[in-house]
Amino acid sequence: MTDGSHGVVPGTRPGDALAEARELLAEHPVVDGHNDLPWALREQVQYDLAQRDIAADLSGVLHTDLPRLRAGGVGAQFWSVYVRSDLAGDSAVSATLEQVDIVGQLIDRYPGDLVRALTADDMEQARSEGRIASLMGAEGGHSINNSLATLRALHRLGVRYMTLTHNDTIDWADSATDEARHGGLTDFGREVVREMNRIGMLVDLSHVSADTMRDALAVSTAPVIFSHSSARAVCDHPRNVPDDVLAQLPGNGGVAMATFVPKFILPAAVEWTAAADENLRAHGFHHLDTTAPAMELHRAFEAARPRPVATAATVADHLDHMREVAGIDHIGIGGDYDGTAFTPAGLDDVSGYPNLIAELLTRGWSRPDLAKLTWTNAVRALRDAESVASSQSTLPPSHARP
């Protein structure tokens, strides 16, 4: 395979590329930055794992189960302990703790497949054992209810990143998809970033406004991540990362993990999804609802108005661009499975990662570069965050308030 060319590799057939992709993932599995299975379990069965045995094939119900994670070559998963941003205050904190709890239940229930990971070394150990390293990321600063003590408590419980906002602007940070009130981060928001650096929690800049991204990068002394965001230059959506921010990642050491959500990666899907979301709201559903009744409504809408379909090639276009701007050492993958109603063709669920890797192989990506994309970059970012925290171990905890 050539290194650097984005053209089709002479003599490479799709079947050959898929076989090579699976072989590569056996050695360098995917670290996926964001999976919303915990929230899906809350919404569908109120965390009753007897009703959702992920050791079985749950196709048609969930994007995620253990057989398909294995088929997809996933070696580490950041499970999102997300709660919707219309939950606020202590209710948001309690719901986040319930999310943390269900991840622990999954790890305890399936010890042959899942293992808790708190550090980069834990991730490597899990890979050597053939188990899926299970980490957690909190999605949205509303989860800490303006309390740095709560932030530290989540870290002690195993949460290893926090997305600074979800879809709504909060007291100290502007969201990408809400009205900007602060011009980025407030002084307290900057203190949140510093405290995350001090304790070794990765700062996740998915969902935040571009100004919040820039402010966080100016403050952070540890690598930041984008757990599930793609390139704004390829699809002009506010959830994606502008080129000037991507260009700062080499100096920071951070990693932008491309997402698969069609409305963020395919321009034609943006307007369609907005209309589909409005249709849900008109019928009394939250626009992020993926329960069976909501999906039935989505399918009826799609039957009347066919949906523009993204593919693995669509995601590859983003990764090509992100690689060109940020460099091969600063990109990764964050599918957002079970957090989106729709997925690209070929990336329908967590078994689909080999199709993306095969697409990149046919574009001339080398095996060493693909190993960085799937495994090395994310592990290195966490290890570097741990190193920054170790260097700040004598600093006292912050008790700042907004």
C-alpha cells in the first residue's frame, strides 16, 4: 500500500481490501470515542439487562451488541454516560450516576468480553487479553451542575472525558447548536478545563461552539479530543470542526474522532434530518428519541420522503480532509452508535468498521497510518493527559464557582 496517495491502489479489489482491513483490526482494533448504548438501555428497558442481553444479536433493536462489536474489530469503547440537556441540576447529576452504574453492570455481566479501563496501560492490557477496554465519557457539562467536586467524583468513578456541552449552551460554555451567550468559555469554564487537566480527564470538544473550541485549546495543557465530530469544510454543520481548529491539534496533541451521523457528514442529509426531527416533535416526541414508537414514525416519514444516504466513502472523505489538515497523528473514530436514528450504508452498526478501513485502504492509506487512526492516537492522547495530571499532582483541587 502507498502512503499518502488518496487514489485507488492498483490491483486492490474490494474483497481483498476487506480481508486486509479485518486482518489489520485484529492487531490494531478500533478505539471508538462515543457509543450511546447506556442511554438506549435507559430509554428502551429502564436498564433491565434481562430484556437486552448484549451477548445476543440485537440487530433491529440496537446498533450495539457483543457479537457485532467483535465482528467490527472494536478493541476499546468510550461508553457515553450521556444525559439529555433538558435534565438539569441535581436531576442531571443523578441520571449521570445511573449511566455510570449501568456501564459497571455491563462490565460485571460480561467479563469475558468487557473489562474496565481507567488508563492507557489498561487499554493495552485489555488488547493483549482480547477483551474490549471499557471507558466512560460524560456528555455535557450540565452533568456536573456547576460543581468541580462533582467533576472530580465522576473521575473517581472512572469517567475519563467530559464533553463540555451537549446541544444547549450552559452557564459557562457555548454550544454549537444553541445561542452563544459567552463568546466561548467563561472564566469558570476555563477553570473547568484546568481542573480536568489537573485530574487527568480528557476535555472533549464535540458539541461545543467554535469559539469554545478555540478557548479550550488556548487553556488546555493536555490533549483535547473531539469524541464524535467531523470536518466542517466537508459538511458545513456547526457540530463539525473548522479547519483552523483542526490545524491546532498538532500543537496540542489532541485527536479529532470522525463521526458517522449522516446529518453531520452528508450535506444533503442536513435539511432532511431537520424535517424528520420536526416531524417527531410535532407528534410529541423528543427529536433525539430512538425508541420503537419514534423510529416507526421516522420510517413512515422516510417512506414518504426518501432519505439521502451516507456511505463509508462519505466518512472517508472527512477523514481524508482531517488527515490533510490535522495530520495522521491527530485523527480517530467516534461512530455515535445508538445515539442516532440513522447510520451510513455499510456502517449500519458496530460491525461495520472493517468497511471503513477497507475504503481507506483502497484510497492508499498505509497500514501504519491506519493503526494510528484505529488505536494508537486515542491511547496516546489518554496517556499524555495522564502525564500532564501527574506533573500537576501537587496542585490543590479547585473550588471555583460560576
